[in-house]
Amino acid sequence: MAYFTIDPPPGNSLSWDAIYPLEGVEYLLRFYWSTRNTKWYMSMFNQNNEPIALWMALNVDVAPLRRFRANTNIPPGVFVVVDTTGKGEEITAPEEFGARVILTYITSDDPTLAGVSLIGRA
């Protein structure tokens, strides 16, 4: 069983890149704040900097990669966006990412995912 929280933006950054090893494979995650949409977005790239999934909205209680689950080049676990207050409220300001709202990765061997099909699930 393993899960971890993605680091919040450095300082007051409205975009940043970070490399994360997810179950033995490194992925580049790129984050952007959209002032127009009042929302964080995440893109994922492989080790060759080739896009895997682009502009996924980070909505609370939603797995951003859910529509890509059938692809073989994505991590086998699941990302989940969580409102730590338990209210399920969306992000309304960039500084809430990493504070009130977190992005967590749950590894594929976590018991909470046992027997659960993640294809098409929110």
C-alpha cells in the first residue's frame, strides 16, 4: 500500500514542472494555473518528453487520468484530487493547491484499488 501527495507549487508559481517516479517509471508532470477558468491543469509526459495526457483539469473528487485508463503508457495507479476539508469544494485560488486541495497518487497495489476498474471512472 502506498500513496503520496504531489508537492504544491514552489513559491507563488502559476506554472511549474516536476519529475515523479511512479511505480518504477519517471514522468514529467507540468502544472498550469488558468486565471480565466480559475483552475489548475496538469499535463503528463514520458521520459522522452513526449506527451501522454495534456491539459487535464484538476477537479475535486475526480481522477484526472480517468479518460486515459485504457492507454498502456500511463502510470498503473490513480491520481485523485482531494479537498482536505471534506466539503468537496473546487479550487477558487491558485494558493489553495497543496493547502486545502491536494493531488494524491495511489499506487496500483493499494488495497483500496483491489478489484476496482478505473477505466472511465471519475
